Amino acid sequence: MTTFQPVLLEAVGVAGSHTLASYRSRGGYAPLERMLKEKQPVDVIELVKSSGLRGRGGAGFPTGLKWTFLPKDHPGPIYLCINADESEPGTFNNRILMEDDPHQVIEGIILSAYATRATTAYLYLRYEYPQCWDRLQGAIDEAYAAGLLGKNIQGSGFSLDLYLHRGAAAYICGEETGLIESLEGKRAWPRIKPPFPAIEGLFRKPTVVNNIETMACVAQIARRGVEWFRSIGVPSDPNNPRDPGSYGPKLYCLSGHVERPGCYEAPLGITARQLIDGQGGGVWKGRKAKAVIPGGISMGLMTEAELDTPLDFAGPGKVGCLGLGTAAVVVIDETVSIVDFLHNSCRFFAHESCGQCTPCREGTAWSLRMLERIRAGKGRLKDLDLLAEIGNTMGMMPGSTICGLADGAAWPIKNAIKKFRGEFEDYIKRTNPSGWMVTDPVPALPIVGAH
Amino acid sequence: MITTQRILTPEMVAQIEALAPRYPNRRALTLPALHIVNDCLRYVPFEAVVEVAQLLGLAPAEVQDTLSFYQFFPQDKPSGRTRAWVCRSVSCALRGGEEILDHICHAAGIDPYGTTTDGALTVEPAECLGACDFAPCMLAGKTLHKNLTKESAEAFVRDARSPAGIPS
């Protein structure tokens, strides 16, 4: 495979890459200035739509299409929210973009605001990224001073204010309506949809919520054009009229048991094996992979045999995973007990469930209590059926919750039990030789704290 | 005796008010205001909640409702001069994050979420810090500690508890 020349990560590792001068020297903001002069907002929407760009935050919704859901001729204000609450375990691509090339992100934000006619943009940044905060604030100050933000940008008549808003360490704020509620000063309980944010979002006004990497892609599409973007990735399936394809470069976060963890840019559709063996330098210590998370912990697990799955928007779903998610690939080597992995996953979701919907609040906590009991040597084979049942019944897909957090909690459970059932059974029989076959109800266990 | 001492200083109020033009209503200032108080005091006592509510024209219960949701702002007593979050999510856990958390707590003589008796250090488990390329990692104040080992974790605890402390 020929090596792919990074575009989104072009400036990473370059001294001073976060400054306006550095970004300008790489051709930055020139496309914005050209667009503001020559193009109407509707042209920018058309540009992004025809590029086939799909949202990079996890759901993969076509970005241009999302923008067209805004009401036409709305008197305003329309808001743009930038989702930088990157909290999915294994994911750090947005951190790198914000730290090393914040102006690329800001150019994308200005273009997106121009396209959507938003005059105020809020960048919701997770608390855990203090360096991103400093870099972004510095870049925003530079952009204001250079007339790239504020009133009448570059004499175009278009005005935009961009503000940073600090989160407070809650995973649910990455759900777009949870983010909106949090920004409004409330607990971050996701809203029932419809109405979708495009119709009634932040402060009850039409709102678009986009991810940081999506913004960087918008800036690059404006600079390099639709043809360039569509020349990378996986075209839509001609036999499936509903497949929008997987175009463009993607930032893959590789972590866990690999020799060289890091954020790597590659064309959408690279396989997990290529990524791990190529960029990642292979599984660490010469071991074999037992399982690999394809795109953040909520996407579930691939087995070693499934590693040739292409990591595009359609790929991981074909092997029973939830989807591409954030493209955060986490390698779990053969020495790890899958029971320990699932315990870690269940603990995360029990802690991060917002508590609004009963199936998620109770399901995540119940699954964690069961995993704690199994690890304490009191597991029963019946628990595996119960875990699978919890996995099958909580979430938006079975229709029992408002947002997708529960689906994300369910997928690792379902995948682990289905793909590694033998290991669970062996573990339970080995650690609970006298009680593994019992099917009586178990006494209640202490309630775990939740968020 | 009823104390009339206010928790929010004029500086804090000025910082909060400076952000007001950014938002179309004052409720949206809740989280920024709580951060400003917490940055100054390292906790947000109930009295401060009442004062923030008064400042923003909200019921104290509304502010408390938001505050308690995040489980981020201590309310009973200030966190240590250095507040450290040790990641325990999957990528760090695979590379020994949980052992590092245990080790730091042991070295500091506290349980997770505890504060050392000298008030120097609070250690909390964290969910993914978004620095999986540097697993196992920890965020202490504004500093990300990368690729932690038992040795570097012990050195961190020593530095945090030294008279000079760690600048945040």
C-alpha cells in the first residue's frame, strides 16, 4: 500500500503549528476569504454536500444534509455548536487537532457558520483538555485580531462570534442534545427527538452540532475541492441506494496493546490489520490480538479473525459491531481476560449513564454488579443469558431509551458474550465450581454510584 | 450568630459578569460560574450555590441540580492543592492504569477520591482522559502526566506533597 500523505495532520509536530502565521504559511484562511467573496452560503452547503463528508463524531451523518434541515429564511439567531466533548474511551483525534492545528478547526467553523447563517458559535470543550483550551483561546484571539472573527469578517458583511464553553467531565455531554442542555446551564439530559436541534436546539433556536474533525474536513474541502475529497475512501455501494459512502481521510486513534500507539491519518476503509501492523508496528511484545475495538468502546469487539474488516462507515457493522464510531482502535492482546475487559466497559457506562431513562440507568448498573460478582468467583452460567438480555433490551434500537448511550453500553456486552462465550463459561466454571449451575435469584448487591 | 460574609468575591462576580454578553440568558452562565468559583476555592460550598443563584436570577435548587449532576464540584471541603485524575478507562487499564491508581493512592496514603491530611493532593479515578497514546496517563491540575510508571507516580506524589508543591 502506498503511504498516504497526511492532510488533516499535516502540521502535527511542526514547531509553532498552532499559530496563525504558521497556518497562513500553509495556505490557511485563503479558501475562507475566497468563499466569503465569491460564494453564497447555499454554495458552501452544496460544496460540503457534494463532497460526501459524513460527520466524524461517531454517528456518521452526512454533514451537508444535516445543514439543509435548518429552516429556510429563519429570522435567527441560528447557533452552531462544536462538539469537543471527546470522551469516548480510546479517542483523542480531536485533542491533537485542537492542540496542534487550532486554526484549521477555526477556519472550518467559520465556513460552517457562514453556510448555516449562524452568527454565534459555541465550542463545547471537555474539562480534561486544558492545553486545548489554551491553544484554542490563543487562536481565537489571533483570529479576532486578524478580522477573521467578529463583526463584518474581511468586509464580507458576515459576522461571527466564537466562544469556548468548558464542560465538567460528563460523557453524556457528547450527545448533541445533552451538550445543548449542558450549555444552557442544566443537567445534561438528552432531549426527546423530534424536534431535532436543526428545528429547535440551543436556546430553542435552530442549531447545528458538529464535531471538531468534521470542521477540519470542511476547511480542507474548501481548500482542496470536492474531487480531492471524493478521490479518497470507499465509494457508496451501488447495490444499496441508502449508502452515502465513506469518503475522505480519517483520523484513526490507535491505542492499547500496540507497539506504537498514536493518531494516524489514513483513507477511510483501511483495515484494522493494516492499521495495527502498519502504523501501529504490530501487537506489542510480539503477542497476538485477542480482540480489537473498532471505534471507541461503545462499538463492541472484533475478534482476531475479523481484523481484515475495512474501517469505513459500513465495515464494522458487517461483523456485528455497532459501527465505525470515532474510529478509535483499541487492541487487546491474548493475555487479557475478556471478563476484565467487559467489567471495565460496564463500569464506564454505569458511571456515565445520565440516569434519565430507566433501562439504561438500571441496565448499566445491573450489568456492572453482575460482572463484579462474576469476578468475585460467584458467577453462574445463567448470568450470561441475563447479560445478553440486558444488552438486547436497553438502547435506542430496541426503543427503550432517549439517546444512544445505552446502545453503546449494550454492544460490548452483546459482542463479548456472543464472540467469547466459551471464555466466560470457562471462567465461571473455574472460579465458582460449586455454584456455576445455580439458577436461583441472587441477593441484591450494593448500588453503584452513577453520574 | 448569622454570618454575612459573602463567598463570592467581587473579582469572581466580575469574571462571571464578563461572560454574560456571550449568552442570550443568564442560566447559561451556570457552568462557567461554577468553574470560576471552583477555580478560586477548589470547591463550591452550598453558600456559594445560593450566591450564584442570586447572581443569575435562578433558584438555588436549579444551580444545585446542575452542579450535582456532574459530580465534578466538591461541596463539603476543598480538594487538595493538586487535584489528580488517574485514568482507568480501557486503553489505560490495558497498560496498567488501575495499578498506577492503586500505587498513587498507596504512596499518598489515601483511598481514591481522598485528600492527603496536609491538603496537598486529591486523587480521583477518571474515565478516559483522551490521551490514550500516552497510556497510562493522569491529569494533575492542568498538566498531563504521560506513560506513568510506578517510579514516576511515586515521584509525582513526592513533588505534590513537598512544601513547594506543584504549580497548577
